Amino acid sequence: MRNSPAAAPGGHPGRPATRSVGPGQVALADREFFGVPLWRAFTATGVDLLWRVPANRILPVVTQLRDGAWLSRMRAGSGPARDEPVVVRDLAYQLKDRAGEGAADSYRLVTALRDARLYPARQLAALHRERREVESVFTEIKTHQRGARAVLSSKIPTRRPISQRHCL
């Protein structure tokens, strides 16, 4: 299984990314990408999905699984897709800060990976946590390290790209 970014710049978030994924890959996405039509567009490519949904979006339990996750039916808010639910595996977890202090943040994930033995909930939560850590690095570079209006170019072939030098 290979990880693939689900984020797509511009337009409807995620639509262009459906051309970049396929069978044997896992597309990770955050809350902004959640929706039945987009879910169907991605799964039609054969990609497996692991998407964060709002923590207060609690889907009904259809079947409880051994690892604490459950199978559920996800419906579109309106339109014809509302009458055709998508079966997803839903899991919830909490994540404390690195120091273990303060209140834990609650997360809810839905996935097309329904087999709890092959894809335990703990491993899926860890995969999502890694995605968040990578995202934090990109945010740090974009907003703090590069400075105001600096362009991260790599047009000089003998030098490391600026984006790589920021990570050193």
C-alpha cells in the first residue's frame, strides 16, 4: 500500500486528485474533503480512503468491530446520493500533546479499509497522525521559515532546492 496525498489545489477540493490515485494506494484527507460524491469519485478509481471527518459527525453503528471501530452507512446531505448510502468503517480516537499534558483532541476517521484484522484501528490512527505531522512541517516552512513573499524555487541545478534546504 502506498500513501497518496488527496489534497488538490484549486477548484473543487479533491476532484483533480482522482486522476492521480488508483488501486493499491491510500488517499488521506482532512475534514474539508468529506462528502459522499467525492468519496464515490475516489473509490471508483480503486484507491482506498482514510479521511478525517468532523469529530461531532457521528455515524450510526451497523456492525461493531473487534478493534473498537464500526461499520456504518454514510449518506449525502442532499440530492440523489442521499438515497444510496456508502458503507464505511468509522473509528474515533483521541490524541494528547507530546508532553501528555492538557486535554486530548478527539478525531474521527472514516475509511474504505473495512477489514479490522488487516488494517487495525490503531495503525490507521497512527497513519493519520503521521499525515498531520507532515502537514505541520509544510505549514512551518510556508508561514514561518521562508519569510514574507519568498519564492521557494530550485532553478539552479547545482544547488539543492530551497524547500529542501529549509528541511536540513
